[in-house]
Amino acid sequence: MARRRADTELAEKALPVRLRAALRLGEWRAPGGGNGWRNGRDGRRDSGVGGFGSQALPVPTSQLALWLLLATVTMAFSMMVTAYVVRSGLPDWQSFPKPRILWLNTGLLVLSSAALERAKRSVELGDAKRLRPSLMAGGILGALFVLGQLAAWRLMSQSGLTLQANPSTSFFYLLTAVHGAHVLGGLVAWVRTWRTARGRGYTSDDHLGLDLCAVYWHFLLLVWLVLFALIGLA
Amino acid sequence: MADQTVTRGDVEQARDEPHAAHQEGHEPHHVPGSHEPGSFWSRYVFSQDHKVIALQYSITALLMGGLGMALSWMLRLQLGFPGSFEVVHPANYYQALTQHGMIMIVYTLTALLLGGFGNYLIPLMLGARDMAYPFLNMASYWVYFISVVVLLVGFAVPGGPSGAGWTLYPPLSVLPNASPGTEWGIRFMLLSLALFIASATMGGLNYVTTVLQLRTRGMTLMRMPLTVWGIFLAAIMTLLAFPALFVGAVMLLLDSAAGTSFFIPRVALFGEQLAREGGNPLLWQHLFWYFGHPEVYVVILPVMGIVSDLVSTHSRKPIFGYRMMVWSLITIAVLSFVVWAHHMYTSGMNPYFGFFFTISTLVIAIPSAIKTYNWLLTLWRGNLQLTVPMLFAIGFISTFAIGGLTGLFLGNALIDAPLHDTYFVVGHFHLVMGVSALMGLFGGIYHWFPKVTGRMLNATLGKIHFWASFVGAYAIFTPMLFLGFAGVPRRYYAFDLYQFIPPSADTVNVFISVATWVVGAAQILFAANLAWSAFRGPRAERNPWKSAGLEWQTPTTPPPHGNWGAELPEVHRWPYDYSLFDEGDDYLPQTVPAGPVAASTPSIHDGAQKGGHGAG
């Protein structure tokens, strides 16, 4: 037991005393009166418990979390877009006519974002009547967007523009698939928002969940507009 | 705050009542005492307590580490004794090599450092009750677990796991019969990686928001211990770097399973022109390394933070240059995103890219060097306690310095030309990742084991573990540097057909293999120490290392659910106030109120004249 207790004692010095003295180990002394670091021991320089840096950022935590997620998603799309732009600039790029339904789908997504924005504004203004129809419209239009994208895929593969046909089609399917998957994720968030709206309800003071859902929605619209422009130009 | 001299009484009071009375101003995620989970399943399996999740991550990651180590033994069997063991043949040699690399880097080191250390220490070091999103935290572990299952299932599928190297370069990794495991193995690997990336993203979101939002009163960013800084910055890097691998993995999966040609150029396989064309293998390399380089810094940054805390605690000195240490970590994190193509110097890209990336790679050595000097300056004239954690911390500094210096060779595009894909590279990355990262990690385990379990690990076994690992690792990887100079290529099953490789290389390989098994035995000893001490080890004091960190101030050890009892702690100082008094405890925990410290005790010189400072 005595030996084991020694393990826990801090004074477990492995070097003999004279060697320690010769190497002048342990001679460092904490400077009195503070060592210049503002967060050190000197009470006069203690920044106390307030001030910048000792508190959380002045945003709701879930908003911060969403922006971090958007940063991650932005990186993913940036990688794909960069690869797409570089590849499409090479001489052997075989462009193909994009299905017209993509314009309809774009319109659906724009309307969907507008509906969610309307829902958000109505809550801010205290107009509860418009919340539910706008929120419902936003979700339905988003779902229609996904169906429209699937329809575009169908049209393309029927005319021979399959996933494997050439790099141009491969990138098209890749970009729209990853974007569509994120829209589906947004629909999951939309379901939760809808259930909250129906449950405890959103008020003009408490509508963070709705706001975040709308932010995510608008982000995906922005991503789609960039993709759509690049797909159209390539 | 009134000027008050901090007396011994204050220190003892702070120690006995570890946290001042203070109202919880932050989002109350846990009302103390009312969140006790009920059943076995919700307490130990689907727990949302960050400490349980951390242990789940750690145990899974350490088991995967054992598997990765066993795979390395297979490689050493073949390299030391070529053709002697029927269990190793060319195909499964490459599979063992690939899986060893992927498992160690991703499923062991990343998971253990972020998921294990990050989950356990962040709330405790910040004075929080748990992570910002406990449910997401739990989900992140189970997604990691599923990714491990998928990976292991890939070992058993037709064709076995991928043998394309952990970098999975196409077209070899996806063309049929071009390498082992192109049939199903590569697909399971990519699926597993995608799941891991999802888990890492969930975890990263949690760590970053927790560090930014859930610090307790008085815990400014510049009062956080460097362990938290390392993990925090690594989490931010994770969020920004992993998407590149995710995108690449999706594209490679399509190339493998759906006949696309993102990465496959016009190519003939075994003399037959394939129908695929239009892709570029370089695209994969850019995507992979844009992830891959930040990934290795994701591994080393938490370790650097941990080592800073170990070195300061066990030297009884504040970390030298705390502010520079923080900025160095930030600089490394930022720069790590602009060095990736130093893995591609010999890929045939424009030489001016080599010029640019050489510069950025050499520049990133500067903050790493600053940190090394600061560790050494922390040790300088410190009151060194050569405990097992300290030994590992010093071992880290040694191996990181040597391994890092070999990186300077490789960072130069010109010198990389003859060294690329030789054993010099293998020696380099093992020294920095396989040895020094593990040294820091082991040091952290020995250091915080008493916190997690309330018991001490056996110090004798710990010292054997350290010396065998330290000397053994140098014995394994230093010869590889010389093999690399001689031009011995990596990822080769055998060398007997190459006249430029001298027979002495075979002798060296025998030596390396034997050293590997000695080091391996030491790891088994460590595992036994862990398992035994967790249940039968000697009970530890509340703060056996006399550390000033906040994590040691919980009311009980191991910490209770909710960590802090009724009141959250209030922080008044940084976690490095050491060597302040000559008698008794010489440190001030972070919770001790600020005030000028009385220099009322005799100096150490007086003690030396009187016949030696306490031999202990």
C-alpha cells in the first residue's frame, strides 16, 4: 500500500537530489505581482467575469449551429462546383440540352422560399392567420421541387442521357442528387417546424425554429440558382 | 473585485468547495438532479451524457486500434520474412496495408481524439454540464459505430476489403481486378467513410457550439486550456475539410458501382481498352488531399493541446507563451488548408504548383516549431515530475521534432522527387502520427484516467509501456528513413527483384519486424493495465497531479451526471497558475478568486542551502 500511495504523490521525482540541483531544476519561480498576462493571478488585472470573450456569442446557439452546418454544406458544394467548372472547360466536354422542366422546378423552389419567408414575416407581425397556409405551401412546393427533379431525371434517361453516358450527364446527376438530398433533409426540418406550429405554436417573440428553417431553405435556393446557372451555361 | 491577498485558506476553501455560488445564466440543458436516466439502456447504451459517449468512442476506437495493429503485424511478417508465412500473400498484403492505414488514421486516432477526449474533456474543462446537443452527440457515436460495422462487413464480402492503399487512388481502386477488393470492398469502405463523415460533422457541430456558447462564467476564450483550443480548432477543420472527402467518396462510389467516369480516363486494363473515358485521376487526388492534409492536423492539434497541458502540469509551470501557443494552433489550422498538393508533387502537375506548395508547406513548419520551443521552454528549469504522463509528453516532443524535421525534406518538391513513395515517407508519417500522436494520446490517458475512473493506472507498467514504445518506435521507424534514402519503395510486397536494393535492406526489415512485435507486446500490456486498473486499480485522490485545470474541480470523481452539482463553477484565472507557494500545494485552481498572491514563503534557494529541496 505504501508503494502505491507514492504513485499518487506529486513528489515522484525520478532524479537524485544533487542532479536536480546541478541542473537547477525547479528553480523557475512564478513572478510576483503578475507576469503580464491579463488573465493571470493579479487581481487588479483580472478581467472579471464579464466582458468580451467570457460570454457566449450574442446569437442563439441553434442559429450558430445552423451557420456551421451551412459552412460545411457550402464546402461540399464548392468542391463539386469547382470540379464541374474545371471539367466543363476541357475540350472534350459534351454539352446536352437541359430539360425544360428545370425552369419549372426552379420556379417551384423560388415560390417555396417565398412562402416560408411569408410565414416568417407573418409570425413577426403577429399575424397568426397567415402562418399555417404559408408554412404548408412552403413544404408542399419544396416536395414538388424534388418530384420535379426526379421527373427531369426520368426525361433525361429516357432520351439516352443516363448517369453513365458522359461526364457532362454524370455531373448533372451528381449535382442535382446531392442538392435534392439536402432538400429532403430540409423537408424533415420542415415537418418538425410544422409540428411545432401546430403544437405549442410560434409567437412574435418565439419563432427561432421557423426562422432557421427559412434560412436553410433560402440557402438551398441560393445553391440551386448557382447550380442551375452553371448547368445552363456549361 | 476588491484587492485581496489570496491566502492558503482561500486555496483550501476553493479546493474543498470547488465552485463558488453562482447562478446558471446559460441555457439550462440539465436541471441538476432531475435528469437521472433510468434503465440500463438509457444509462449505458443510449446515454446522452457526454462522459458515457466519450467512453463509448474511446473503447471502440481503441479496439479498432488493436485491429489496426494486428494488421500491421501481418505486414511485418511478410516484410521481415518474405514468403515465409502462407497467411500473407500479395492480395491480402495490400488489403492489410490499406485497412491498417484507414483504420488507424480515421477510425482510431480521429475518433479517439475528437470523440473520446473531446467529448469527455470539453464540458468539464469549460465548466459546462454537457455538450450543447446531447442527443446529437449520442447519435454521432452510433453513426460512428455503424460506420465501423460497415467497414468490418467489408472484410467479409466477396473479394474482400479494398487493397488500393488508404488513399484509394482511382483508377486502380475501382477497375475490376486492378487491385484487391474492387468488387465490393471499395464500396463498403466508401459507404463506411461517408457514415463516418456524417458522424464527424455531427460531432464537430457539437464541439464548436459548446466551446463558443457553454463556457461557464469567467471562462474567457483565453482562459481555456490548450487541450480545448486544440480540439476546438480541430473540430472547425473537420467541418471544413471532411466535405471534400465526402464528395470524392460519392463520386468514387459512382465510378465503382454505376459506371460513371469521374476519375477514370481512357484506359486499357490487361491489354483491353475499357469502355470508360473522360475522367481524371488527378481530380480524386485533389479532393482526397484537400481532406487528407487537414485531417492529419485534425489528429495532431488535439494532441498538441493535450501535451501542452501535460507539460505544464507535470513541470509545475505555466505553459510558456500561452498566447503564442493559441495563435500557433490557429495558424496551423488555417495553413493546413493550403498545403495539400505537397502530396502530389510527383503527379505530373505544373511545376509552379510545386513551387507554391513548397513555400506554404515550409511556412507551416514555423508555428509548429514555435510550439516545440515553447514546450521546451516550459520544461526549462521546471519542477519536473517524471510521472508516466510526463514521460509520454516528453516522448511526444522528441518524436514530433524528429518526425517533423523529416517532413521538411518531403515538403521540398525537389527533394520529394526521389523520396516520394519510398520508406522515407512511411518513416515520416509514422513518426508524427503513429508515434508522436500516440505518445500524446497515451500521456493523456494516463493523466486523465484518475479523473474518469477514480483510480490510478499502474505506474510501473506505465513506465515499461513508455520505454518500450519510445525506444521501440525509434527502432522501427528510424531505419525506415534510411531505407527510403536507399530508394526502397513503399507499398511493395517484396523487393527480391530489384538489384538496386542491397541485401542489408532485408536485415533491416527483420530488425524492424522484431521491434514491431516488442512494441506490440507493450501495447498489450497497456491494454491489460487499462482493463485491470479501471476496476482494481488503487483509488486516486481527487486531484492526484495537482492540476490547476477546471476539470479536476468536480464535486466527486468520477464526475456525477451534470458534472458540477447544484452550482456551476465560476472562473477567475487561467489554468496554469503553478509554483506559487513553496509549502503544501503550489498551484491555484481556476476557480480561486483573483487577487495578488502573497510571496510570504521562503524561496527555493533557501531550501537548497538547507540541504536539498525535498526529495519526496
